Amino acid sequence: MSDTQRTTIRARSAADVVALIPFLLGFHPADSLVLLAIEDTSGRIRVAARLDLPSADTPAASIDAALQRIIAALDEVRGASVVLAGYGPVERVEPILTVAGEALHAAGITIRTALRIADGRFWCLRCTDPVTCPPDGIPFEVATNPAAAAAVYAGLVALPDREALAATLAPVTGPARQRMTAATVAACGLLADVLDAAHTDSPGRAGSAVHADGDGADEDPDAVLDSRLGRALQAAARTYLTQVQARYRAGRPADDEHAATLTVLLDLPSLWEFAARATNGEAWQLQMWSDLVRRAESAFTAPAATLLALSALQAGHGPLAAIAVDRALAADPQDRFAQLLDRAIAAGINPDTVTALLSPAP
């Protein structure tokens, strides 16, 4: 998403920052450590990362590895300092805040402030003034906070917890699933017919598309798609994608036939790459790919889920991106791009890097 497309919401106090964190994550965190990297000159939040609070039996090496992954991402943001926010009881929050603070200090990263949040109150842990930072904490209410109100007005959502965010991508069930199953079977049959014809038309190939042994296993799929009909299929698939995108851009979700056909066509590597280069984190794209992830049959979920993850990363919505990658890997553990995204998210890749990687070479 370009800077001109980003909504500007100003946080003028610690209470504003605390109220905005759920909207940055997409859900209200609990038992969590949140790190916000904020540019010192512009005040722009460049990275919002979250870790589960470690339990008593969590290995120290695991905690350090998680922090180092985030610090690696923070290192890419020059001229930024960090807000640390721990959610939970003092006996669980203060130890991880200490460990995180030491790791950031060792990396040369400045800490703006360290907060603990629990039960509708927050504590500024570096503040010793009992008037401005009372021992029993400072009460806050997200529902009445002006920064949170601005976030809601901008269309940002803070769900109750991470499980609620994951539920927004749960597969459709009942009659909706039955309709999508039937539409997907029909789309697969149509694509198989076209590929069979392209197989016959592929360079150096004559006669039936099926080998004598009946499986055609030694046919090069790239050769099939490089045939006259294969190239026509890929061009038609790009047109189809553009038409479906226009529907979602206008606020009209695709019907079952169009949705199923697109999820099947996205199995074509060239169409997935074409769609990936067109992702930019706009709200309609998040809605489109989320809808298709929910409606896709399991065998065709991974392409739509990885495209949702790309859009979410570019929108700065890391938690949604992580959940989308989880859906992709659950559907296809061998999906190489889902595996790559999983590692990139763990390393704290930022939206600007994603956009640069997807931009066509000059």
C-alpha cells in the first residue's frame, strides 16, 4: 500500500498507543508481548510484532530466538525506537520485558517506553512519578479513546482475540460448501478438457493427449502451457482474474461459479504470479482473497491463501498474514511459497519489502 493510501491516525499519549494496539494487530492481545517500532522523525509505526508470553517451562533459547527474529526486522527500520507492551500479570510480564529490553539494548535499539497492560489499566514501567504514573495504574477505555475511534472510522477492526481473527477465514459449511464443491468439480472438468487439448497441441506432440499407459506422467507441463492453446488458456485466465477483481472492487463478491473457477485457475503458476504482482494491500483485495480462502475447496486453498498473506503483509496486517499462511500450509504442506512466507513472517519482513519484491523489474 502506498503512503498516500495509508490512513493517518495520531497517537498523542500512552493511552492512545495502548488503545491502538488491538487495531494494529487485528485483535485484542492477551498474555502477549507487543513491540512497536516507531520512526523518530515521522512518528510512523513501521513494525508491529507480537509474541506469546513465555511460560515457566519455555526454554530461554526459544525466547531469545523469537526476539532475535523481531530485532532483525527492527534493524531494517532506521531511525526508529521501540514501545514495549506486555499484556498480563506482573509476574509474567516483567521478566520478558527485562529480557526484551536487554536484547534491544544490545542491538543498539532505543526503547521509547515499556508498558504493562491488564484489566483495563496500564503501567508505564519507567515512570517513577506517583502523580502521573500512579502505582495502581492508569485506567483506559478503548471504546471511548479518540485514537481508537479514528481507527474504527478508518475501517480498522479489533476482534476479541486471535482465535476470532482465525475464525474469519474458517471454511464455509452447509449449503454454501455444497454449492462450491459442485462448482469446483465443474471447473476442474472444464480445465482438464482444455489442458487435454493443449497437451495434444503442445510442441512436438501429436495424436492423443493420453499416453499408451493411460497416465501421461512423462509429459512436461511447461510444454503443455507453452502450446498455442496453453498460451490462450493463460491469457484467458488473466482476463478472468481481472473480471473477478472488478466485481470485488465494486463490492460485489463473486458467485459460486466464478469463485470456484478462479480458485481452480490459480493452480496455473503463471496466473498466481500475475495475481501476486497485482497485490497491494487495498481493502477490497483483503476482502476478495479472504472470501476465496473461505470458499475454496481444500485442494485449491493454498494459492488463494498465499495471495491473502501477501495482501495482508502489504496492508501491514501481520497477524492476518500469519493466519493465511497457516491455512495455506494446512491445505498443502509442500507449497513452497507458503513455506517461504512462513519463514519471512517469522523473520519480521516488513510491507515495503514485500512490495519491492513483487514489483516487476524495470
